[in-house]
Amino acid sequence: MYDDDEVLSNIEVNSIDGLRAKKILIKYLISASILLIILIISLINLSRIQMFGKVIGSFAGIFEGLGIILFYLSLGISFLYFTGMLIYVLIMHLLKNEWRDILILIDKKTDIFSFIFEVFAIILFIMIFIFTPCTVRGDSMNPTFQTGQNVICTNYMAGSPKKDDVIVFDARNENFPVDDVFYIKRVVATPGSIVKYDTENYTLYVDGIKVEIIGNDKFTRINSSIGKTDDTESDYYEYKVPKNKYLVLGDNRDNSQDSRSFGYINKKQIFGRVTMRIFPLDKIKFY
């Protein structure tokens, strides 16, 4: 015969184990759901992951390839682990076999490792798709940004660059076949802006505001990037900036390769907007 206290104790232990197993199951469901969303976004935006490899390389060269490898590795391992455990529980439940004790045992032994891989995947996802650290190279944005300074580049998500935004982008095109270098410049004209060029004094205006003195050859280069030719006989050339096209210039106009060299850039070339300088510490600033 069983003692009443022993029976009650067994019922209590089973109840506690059952509650613990349910909590573990809920944790796995949440983790698998988060990782599935990350996986879908990653597959849809493969081009951004490739761009990230180059951008993060400016911040820490070792991350150029390692960052992407760590992301896929941690995402793959953690997603397969959580979904595998959920599938196991489902099969055991359908077969009406006991799964709670095994689930608790496995979770106890693997919890720390699954947590590390999951955290790595989430952190790297944030770095790739939301906030990316990068380093300024060169003097084209002096005095706003100087070479060696570290900044945070934020993804536009569903938004679009605005005039005066400082952006990070891939400048390469068929007429500007540079190496895999990402540029940091200021947006001076956005889609719908009115660009006017005075052919007498070589002055560029955007929405009626003087921007820069630009030689005819450089303005022709800018226009050719959107298929425009200088067929006007008047003293000025005027048009509206096409959809998804942006005119960018460096703040240090005398020492900058920008739209005067490669023309307008396309929205799909833009990695993100510089929203904060994080180093040096005495120059931390939001933009």
C-alpha cells in the first residue's frame, strides 16, 4: 500500500515537472518563431547581408567574412535545435509517449549553448538589418566626420533618405568600377527635387538653393547617369530628379569623390543613414 503523503508528493512532483515542461515548450515556441522571422527576412534581403560584409569590414576587418559566417552558423544551429525539439514533442504527443522528462533533461544540458547561439543570431541580425557600426575612411566628409571615427549606420527600413541625410552606400556602377568600397556622403537632392544648372557661372542649384560650382564636364557626368543629355541652348539646364535617384556630395567638396564622379546613386545602393558618432568618446553625437 502507498502512504498518502507519498502519493501526494508524487502528484506534486509530476505537477511541477509538467509545469516546467510547458514553460520550456513555450520558450522553444517563442525562440523558434523569432528565429523563423529572422530567417525569412535574411533570405528576402540577401543583398543587404552581402553589403553588410563590406560595411562591417571598415569597422573591424576580421568581421568582413567572419560576421556573416557567424550569423548563418548561429542562426542555423539555433533554429534547427528549437524546431527539432518542437517536432520531437509533437511526434511523441501524437504517439502518446511520455516526453516531458526527456524535454526537461535535454533542456537542462543544452540550455546555455542554445541561449548563446540564439543571442549571437539576434545580435548579428540587429547589426545587419538595424544598427551597423562602421568606420570613416578618408577626408571627404571633413569637418563633419574625420577619418578613423566610428559611426552607427541605421537601416531606412520602409523609409527613404531625406535631403541633408548623411548616408553610407555602394558607389559602384558601370561608369565607376571601383573596388568594394562603401562611401559616406551627404544627400543634396532627392527624388522630385528640382535641379538647375547655370551654364554661365557653372553653379548648381537644388530647389532654388545654391549648392556648388561644378564644371560642365562633371555636370554632364551627373546627367548621363540618369540618361539626360545637354541638348538645351539656354543659359541654364533644369529638370526634376527621377524616382529612386539621389545626388550626393561630400562636405569637403575640394577633396571628395561623389556624384560629380559617379553621378546619381540608386536607392537600392544605399545601406543606411548615419545616425550617431560613437567614437571618439568626446565627440559622441546624434544626427
